[in-house]
Amino acid sequence: MYQDSTGLVFLNYSSAFGFIGNIFFALKKIKTLYGIPSRAAGWFYRGIGSMVSLKYIQTDQGKVRSHPMLWAFLIPLILIGISFCWYYV
């Protein structure tokens, strides 16, 4: 969740290392981001529950990058590869 003067929005973080990277981020890095001024950038999705697919979050301590497009392309390619292997083997 990200809160500014206009309200509260859900941030969707995607690690380059997949599920393991997301767990590491949740357990270690997220604690350093609480209560400090920051700037988030990403793609806003409007719906019943709006969210931002995070590209990065910038603080005075540095920048934390998210990789949502990597997994948006990689998972379908993996599934297509598995389908071809399953069909031809």
C-alpha cells in the first residue's frame, strides 16, 4: 500500500527473481520504506480495486526497482515452450 495526500493505493511489486525475490523484498526491504518520503512510478490500473503495477520507488536512501514486464512476457513464453514439448514428445 502507498499513501500520499490524495489517498491510498495498492502497489504491485514484481521481483526479477520471481516468488523468492518477492519474499525477500517483503521480509527485508519493505521495513526500510515505512514512514519516509518517497516517490513511486508505475502503471495505474483502474477498476473495483485500483492498483499501481510498480516500476520503481525512489527514496533518499536509493531506488527499488520492480520488473512487472519481465514476468508478463516470460511466463507466457515458458507456457508456450511447455506446450510445444508436450505436443511433440
